Amino acid sequence: MRRGVRWLLLVGVSLVPLTAVAGGDMDGYLSAFSVRQGESIGLHVSITEADEFDVRIYRISVPTQWLASYEENTGTGYPEPNDAWEHGAQWPVALEIPIPEDWDSGIYRVVLSSELGAQFLYFVVREDEPGSESPILVLDNSTTLIAYNEWGGRSLYSRPRGTSLSLSRPGQNRVFKHERLFARWADHMGISVEHASMLDLHNDPELLSPYSTVVIVGHNEYWSLEMREHFDAFTQAGGNAVILGGNTMWWQIRIEGNSLICYKNGKIDPLFGVDDSQVTTYWHMNPVYGSEASSIGVSFANGGFVNHQNYLPATEGYGGYTVIDWGSDIYAGTGLKVGDQFGTSSTIVGYEVDGVALNASGLPEGDEDDPGYFTVLAASPAETGSWVGQGTMGMFRAGDGTGGYIFNAATVDWADGLWKEGDRVVPDPIVSKIMLNVLAMFEPSSGASCEFANAAGPDFDDDGHCDACDNCVMTPNPLQGDNGINNTGDACNQYCHGSG
């Protein structure tokens, strides 16, 4: 690294600049959100007041892996085009990054740095032979990031609002925190997964075919009709889904060429009355009338906010789920029973949660959108300025109750209970155990288990572990020591291995 830049090393996180030089500007974006092993991805850079930039590539894992460096690349400054939010930055490729065939499928970070500072960009590496390394596919949240990105002057939330947003702009090759948390938790637990983009789901009707389980993490709000149709075809044919997010599948969008289209107000969409199935508005609203609950079991229309915008703050005890139905296998080994609360310490419930409409007995009401194939396993109150709702974690059966199973955590912040980046620990053993149970239920070969070679004693819940070991999760964990350095907590050693 050239002189003039000072760096702070954050173990497991990456490098961030301590200082930046005023008077210049550097920005960048990638040519795609995902790339196959053996292919390449373009890095577009505009840089002023500096003639060189460096690039480092990392894989999000435990610990973070530094894989490649490209130093002293020549940089050039470019203007921002008119209406750049719609037409894109239109900068040439400054560096073509080859993706070796032996790079594992996963989330990758590009650290773009110069004497002006540093910027993080992210992309996904897809498996060249899909399904060959894992039956589990994790999708990114690229369309939601595009929708919120205001680079070039507008987003779907700006005033005035953009209705056509370019896929080729700085500001959107990002990764929501929860995607990183899940990726690191899975890596730490030894659970093999493969990764792809929501745009891959849009473009490829066979994307999910090699897999038996698809995972969605965090804030996955914007779906095209093609995305939803491909997802529904997969689950209705028997594929399973694990949704660790909230506000999922809330808006319909269109992908046209290199643009994301969303009018939000269906009546001003040119397709209103022409092709109502493609009108870009809420899925459950006129003229689409196709509530997301029929695909994923829940809807934000029945949920709301928790620990966000002064709604139900964590300081008043909110942020956890209360057990409604403890008989499910997902609770095996947790010790939870009806009425118990979990996840509060990590505030897993928030900031947006989805739900089903519940009757006076706390059971799903069932209507044309949600015919009653959703089993509520846990719930939390939720609110918005317009309604009082419920966040409902549970299990949904696709295809009118004949298809695959969908576990829906129904909360954006679920992964906060799985991993804590700075400390590199599992912060909530109960949330982690539930996650292990769900994945082991859907994919027994995934490595999602907590096996002990010499386990002995009663096993009343028939989950394959002696009851004394059921609360164990793999270490490191702040709640369990590992003096034996055998990757199980000391309590497990005492009761399941006969040693302290």
C-alpha cells in the first residue's frame, strides 16, 4: 500500500481508512450483482484528485478471507450524466476482476481504496455446477438495495420519486448486515450453502431446480412477477424455503433491460388496465390482488414495526418472540414452552415484521389470501401509524398445503441472534438452536446439527441428543466455555461426555 494512507485493521471485519484527503472524489460500482466461478466481473471507477487506486477482494466468512489484490491501477474522473438515476453512471470498466474456479460460492467484498479513502462494494459468486456443493441456496437483496439507492438524484423514496432506476450505479452493490451475519453463522457452524442474486431468480426459471431449500435473509421487499413465479413453482413442487426476514415480497417491480421499474401508485403505471398482473404496486392491492401471504404465509399488512420509529421499543421489553405452539420440532432442545419469550436480548423481532391475521384464540383466521396453511409458532405485537398487527413466526405449507414447507421467521432482524460480527460469537444460543433445527429438518445432510459422540441419557423429545445436551450450540459462545477445546460447550462435556 502506498504511503499517505493509514489503515486500521479490524479482525474479521476488514480494513477501513482512518483518514481521508479532502478535495477529491472516488466512487465505483460493479457490472453485475453476481458472477459464476471461472467468469469475471467489471469494476467501474471514477476518481478525481488521485491517479491511482488499489483493490482488494475478501470473502465473507469466519474469519474474513483475503483472496486477491490489484494495486496501483490507473484512475480517471468522469462526470455524472443527466438523469443518472435512470440512465446509469455510464463509466467504462476500470478493472476486470477474474473469478477463479476454486473460489467458493459466497458473498465477496471489494475494497476500493486510494489516498482519498476507501469504499466497500459487494458481489455474489455463484457455483458453476449449481447444487454440487450444497442443496441450500441463499439469495441476496439486490432489488431492495436498488430501490433505496438515490445515486444520480432519485430513488423509489426520493421527492420527486424515480420510477425507472438503473442497475448500473454507485451506491447499490451493497449487502445488508443480516446477509453477512447469516453467511458468517453458517460458515462458523460448518453449514455449506451456495449463493445467487434475486436478479438471477428473475432471469432464470431453473435457478432453484438443483436445490431443495432456498434461504432469504433480512430485507427482501421488491419482487418481480418472474421472481415470484419461479419461487412459487419451486415451493409448490416440493421445494422448501427458509425466510429469515420481514417486509418480504411487499412491492411488485418490473425488470426491463438494465432498469428496475416501480410506479408504486398502480393507477399511473402505463400497464394499468393493459396487463394488471404486471402493475407495480403492493402485491395485495388493486389491480394485482395477489397477496404475498399466498406465497410465503404472512404479510406486512398484518404486521408492522417493532423497535423502530418509536414503535414498541426494546427499552420497554419488546424485541423478542413469545412461544405460541411449543410442539414443533423447531423448538427441540431449547427448553422453551408456551408463553416463554426468546430473542429479546438480541432484539431479533424488528424493525419490520410480517404476520397473519389472528382470531381471538390466537389462531390464523384464514381467508382467500391465507387459506390457513400457516402454523403460528411464536408471535409479537407490532404497530404502524395505520394499524395494530402481529409479527408471527411459523411454518407454512405451499401449494394449497401439498407443496414444500416454508419456515418464516417474519422479522428483518432475525440474524442478529445468530452472529455478532465484532465479537465473532453466537449471541443467542436459543435462536441459533432453532435455526439449526430448521435446517436439519429441511436438509439432514446440511451439517446443521449438534452431535456428540458419546451422548447418553434420556431423549424425551426424540431429537437424537440426550436431553442434557439439547441446549448446546457450537462454540465460541459467550454463554458456554470450551475448556476442552473440542467445539462443544463445557456443559455438554459434563453431561454428555462424562467430563468437566
